[in-house]
Amino acid sequence: MRFINMETLKFKTNINCNGCVNAVTPFMAKSKGIVKWKVDTDSSDKVLTVEVQDMNAGDVEQVVKSAGFQAEPIN
């Protein structure tokens, strides 16, 4: 049986509207390690919450960056 490393990560982003969410969606969807994600566009920090499998914060940052946005880990 293989152990699956699941983790929930949070990021401060500049994904600030539904158009931005729509723009980042294809990038998040094609990333195999991202299980589920959402952006709280009502929050002042535009918090991105991501459930990942076998990925780290740096990997998620790169996915978001490839979509043209920024993501900074929140501790």
C-alpha cells in the first residue's frame, strides 16, 4: 500500500475576481498534484486554499505563476 501525502496549503494571492479565477482554472486543473482548490476573493489577502497530494508550496506557487498570478505562502 502506497502512502499518499495529502496537505492543505494557503497562499496570499492577487487572484482578485471571477475572471482571474477563470484564467487560473486550466492551470490548476492540469496539475496532477492539486486535488481541490478555491480562492476567497472577498478576503483582503485573496486567500487561495489548495489541497495537494505529493506537492509542496513551491510547486503550487509555480502553477499559479505560470497562469500569470502571484502566490505567497501563509503560515
